[in-house]
Amino acid sequence: MAQPYEFLPDLTGRTIVVTGTTSGLGLALSGALAGAGARVLMTVRDADRGAAAVAQVRAGLEDRGSAEAVLLDLADLASVRTAAADIRDRTEDRIDVLINNAAVSLGPHLLTRDGFELQIGTNHFGPAALTWLLMPALRAAGSTGLPSRVVTTSSLGHRTGRLDLTDLHWDRRRYAPTRAYGASKLANLLFAAELDRRLRRTGDPVLSVAAHPGMTTSELLSNGLARGGNWSARLFVLPERLLSQPVAAGIAAQLLAATGKVHGGDYLGPTGLFEIRGPAGPARRSAAARDSVLAGRLWQVTADVTGVTPDPEPTTGA
């Protein structure tokens, strides 16, 4: 399978976990990574759709790489724990890359199984818990060669995000789908940055890198509207159709973050006008996304509400 990404190395022998792989970015990422020789564990919420996605990826492979499905619902912490245990068992506790790609957007005010607002629950709390639970496997793989890495997928929408740590589930405020989505994507960048700081302090052989796809054709918006997104969500339909780049181009920043020459704490995205599309390169964070105090507070809140022990564990003065 020919690779259109010049920076994508031979990934033979590497094990990569990608979340949200039944369509869009996750499916394309899985195909590109497996095509470069990696063993790709594709997390899926639905077994039938997952089997179809795995079959599609396998059909594009020649004699390198592999793909397999792992059941995971990021909106259910019990599922996150089960999936993490399954992944660690299958990989014998050695994972080279975790790409937290799955997300939901712009639907009505719904709650996860654990009582979290759906967007912050699926886009931040679930991936954070998964990352912490898989860290021993990432650390083990990184200790014998190149640094392992966690890739956290954010969005241009983080720039409009504001986090109220006392009302993350919109119990007091009037719910606004676009604001809730922006908050969840801001949380992604804050988590990635805090994870990087803590990994550096402990000297762990794991990198924390973030990326965003610009505006890319996918099912993220349409899925949100299908759940009953309001008029503010529908305002994004026409711009998405006019400005979006193909998925094959949209995954470039995530691929570069996962396999390229990067440093812990980097944030990558398209480098064209307003970071909407174009070649992958350095991306800009909002002022809120650079707030290390807020990041540390979010880290602790996340540990408290998920009941998952952070890894690396919190340190004094964080």
C-alpha cells in the first residue's frame, strides 16, 4: 500500500491504539498506520461497525501491518477500564502509541453513563482515564527504544472554549452545544500539556503531543446533528462543506504527532490560512490552553471524578 505521507516511517513491530475508528479520521488513521506496518488496535463502540471497519482496513493491506477491533465506549468508565485491561493483555503490556481520536460534538444536553455531560465525558474524561490506565504499557515500550507517545486530538474549536471547573456538566448554566464542545477541546489541550509536564518531571520515556485536523470532512458534525443538535450547531454545516479538506489530508497532523520527529508538548495542525487546511506543522494554542494553573486543577478534578489514579501521579506544587 503506497503511503502519501513522506514523514511516515516503517512501523513494522510497532503497536498503536487508535480510538474512534469506524469512520472518518480514525478509520483513515488506522489504514495509514497499518499500511506502514503497524499492528493497529482499533477501538469501536459497536461490534458490527467495528468488524466492518477492520475488514476495510485489512482489505487495503498487502503483506505488512494488521488491524483488530477492541470494544470501547468512552462515555462509560466501566467500559474504559475493561478495554484498557483487554488492550494491555493483548499487547503483553507494550504499546508504542495511543492516539486519542474519538469525539462527539454539538448534540443536545445528554449525560454519559457516569453522569457527565456527554461532550466533556466522551472527549476528555474517558480519554484521560484510558491514557492513565494504559500508561504502564506505554512506559514499558518506550523504555526499550524510541519514546512512546500519547497523541491527544483537539480542535480549532478549543479557541472558543472556557472551562468552569465548578460546573463542567452544565447543571447551573444554560447549555450551549458549541460552548460545551469548545470546553471539551480546551480540556484536551490542557490535559496534553499537563501530561507532558508530569512526564518530564518523572523522566518517563513517553511523549505527550497534541494535534488537530483543521476543518476536515468527517461524520463528527452530522452525528451531532443526528442526536438533535440545535440551530447553533447547524450554522457549521455550510462552512464545513465549503472549507473542509479531505480526510486523507486531515489526518496528516495526527500522523506526524504519532510517528514524526516531535517533542513532548508540541501541538500540530494544518499550517494554511487560519489552520483550516494545509500541510501539517506547528499550531497555535489559545491563552486559556496555555494556563498551567488551570491545567493542574483540571488534572486533579479529572482524577477525582473518574476515580482513576493519574499516571504519572500528582506531584507537590502541580
